[in-house]
Amino acid sequence: VMYLEMEGYDACGAKNSKEAFAALEKYKPEVLILDLNLNEGVSGLHILKKALEYCPNAQAAVLTGHSEGKVAEKCYAAGAKMIVEKPIAIEKFKEIVDQLSNGLS
């Protein structure tokens, strides 16, 4: 979050699904970056679907260790615009945010 703020973005982060849903309601973000691998009872895919219900015009990218196959298909079907293989360098992360902010142009 601090890196994106230093790059001129208004950014917020969430440590869990409860924080994520509260941030979605409060900020209505235009860009969502979501890690599918969560260490709680809620799946990242579920959060992606709910996030896009809260913010239907948001551009979403999913970070995952499985960027191909059924996982990717499910993410795209849920509304993700981009699937990104982890791990990811900070420069690549900013590039993804820039692309999503510009409507993937």
C-alpha cells in the first residue's frame, strides 16, 4: 500500500476478508488486486465475486500460484480482468495497477 501511495495512488489494503469487505463498502475502489490463497475460511474466489458485486465497475486482478487451467477459468468467469502468477516483483505490481487503472489499454 505504501509503495502505491508513493507512486501517487490512493490505496488501501486488507489483512482478511472482514477488512476487505469493510474497505470495499467504504472506498468503492476502481482497481482490485486480490490474492486467491487466503488463510481463513473464505476463499479468494468468493471475495472476488463479492467485491465485484460491491464495485461492479472495478477492474480486478488475481494473484495466484495457478495462473492456468480451471482456477484461471473460474477467476475470469467471476469477473477478473487479469490473472498474475506469484511471486511478483514490485515493479510488475505497479505495472498491473497502471494497466487496470487505464482500463487495460
